[in-house]
Amino acid sequence: VDSCCYTAVDIMVNNHYLRSVCLILLTLLSAVVAFSTPRPAAAAASSVSPTAEDNTYLNKEQLEFSIAYLNEHHNTDVLLPFVKAFSDLGTTAIKKNAWIGGSYQIIDASITDITQDELCLDASIKQGEKIKTESVKVHLDSDPVAGMKRTYPTLPPCNPMHLNHASKQPIDNFVRRMNRLCNIVKAYSATGKMIQLGVQMGGKGVGKLNDDMYLNQVPHNRFVRKYFYDMASEAALDATILCSKKQFTNRMKMTVMFPEMNPSMDSYRIGTLLELARSIAIKLAEQNLRVRVCVQGSMGVGIFTGVPKQLNGVHTLLQRMDWESEPGEENDGMVGDYVRFGFVGKEHVINAQ
């Protein structure tokens, strides 16, 4: 899941009591679903315990199918980049090819085994006229080797606590960690197929969308928009609860992408973004949390004063939206009591319950 717009949620915690929640609309691009968190220790990377029955990560059917599927359908777009980016063979290739380009080539890769922490692969290497095979291991929470960090910028590893919160099934754990590696090597088209692999192999279906979404129809109808708003709201609430238990950082970035929120696929729709912010704010307010929705205000001083064009008038629109908080409505009295509005900036921070 990538971002098409950014929304930050600042949560102040004092003596285990959430005093206030502040949703900040930072820029043009927004959304929700994955949260960026501090990098967990590498030792905590193994997030799913082997099954008690056979002490393996994946069961026999899942293991055999996953190996066969990846070897047959993702040899060139996933496995080869994995070997180059996450094993010492990639560093060796860079050093040797620095003298004579193309003298050391990794021409093939196939998985031989999948363990709780590693992919075991056989890599075919062509050096001059000779071809040899070497066995390498790629950790499921790997970072690119030194020579590949510029080509493949790393991403934070999947937090074991968050993986277990979503699903405790090993196949789902494997798919989520594989998707991180695919995103690092820029094999974006493979991520959806990985999710489908998890669904087909009996996973919980984390990340699977309903069949009646018709996402190629833009703008989306109300049902589709509400589906994503509800997912975003639940994710925000879950993160807030974890934060109150000191299991999650109190500075978060919520990221989601669906066609109507993606400027590369559709025009900028501030109405969809504001509906999304409203849904999250109401969800948190329903749990008796104080929420302040903040928009970037005027920037600079004097002749440099100005507001980003995309945010011009957004603060006014936000307050004029129908929050259904008038007397007798569903959210009677919510705005002004539990939900308030403000601007981004330290001078606008109000340390009040």
C-alpha cells in the first residue's frame, strides 16, 4: 500500500491517559492503512512461532505450492533481484563488473526452501564462459547489502506485533514480509499476487478486497468510499489503543491508496480527503477521545506569506462540512466538544484536555 496523501495523527499521552488526539492534514497527498513506526530490533523479526505439530513455518502444502509458484512465475522479477539486493553475490557482482562490465552475471535463481526467517535459494552465476551454482540465504527481514542501498532504498521491517495483530497464521506472516522485500526491489506488480497467494493457501485474507468494488469506476460510489473510510478509521483506532498501552509510537503517518485518492490515476479530490478525515475523527470521538483536525495554514512572513494552492480554503470547507452534530442529529454536540479544528504549527498547539 502506497501513499497518495499524508495525514499525521499526534497523540499526547499522560499517566496512561490519552488526553487528546490531533489529526493533521499535512499536504496534498493523503491516506491510510499502513503506519510508519520506529525500526524494531532485528532480533524481533521472527513474528510467528512454528506450529506445534511439526515445528515448521509453513505446512507441507503451503511450502510446496509457494516454492513452485515463485520459481515458475516470479523468477526474473522477484527472485533474481532478491539475490542481487540481499545477498553478498550482489556486492561481488558490483566489484567484479567494475573492471570488466558484464564479466560476472547472476543469470538465474530458484528457491529450494522457506524457513521461518529465510529464503534458501540456488543462484546460477556466469563468470566468463563458466557457469556455477551457489547456495544463498535471504533473510525475510533483510536490508539491501552495502553496494545495493542506492539502487534499492530500504524500508522499515514489519513489526512482529503488528503482524500478529493482523493475523497469526504463518502464511499471512510470510506474505507480508515478502511484500516488503518486493517493494524494496521495486517489484510492485508482484505484491498483489503475493496477497492472492496467501488467500489461496488458507490465510486470513489480510489485504484482500471485496469482489464488488469496481475500482476502475472513478469517482467511486458512496459504498466504495465508505469501505475505505471504515478501514482507515479502524486502523487509526487500533493504533491509538496500542499507543495508550505504550506499544506504539505517538507520532504516526497513516497511508492508503485507492484510485480516487491517487493523483497519478485521478484528479486531486479534496472532498474525498476531507470525508476521510471526518470519518477518522468521528470514529475516535465516539471512543470519548478529544480530536483536533488541523490544516496547514499560512506559511512564511510578510511578502513570503502564502498557503499551498491545494490547501487554499480547506480549513473553511472542513468546518462547513455536515458533521451531523446539530441538536437532534446523530453526532449531537460532537463538534466543539470532542472534535475541534485548528492549524499546523507550534503556535497553534493547545495543551488542554
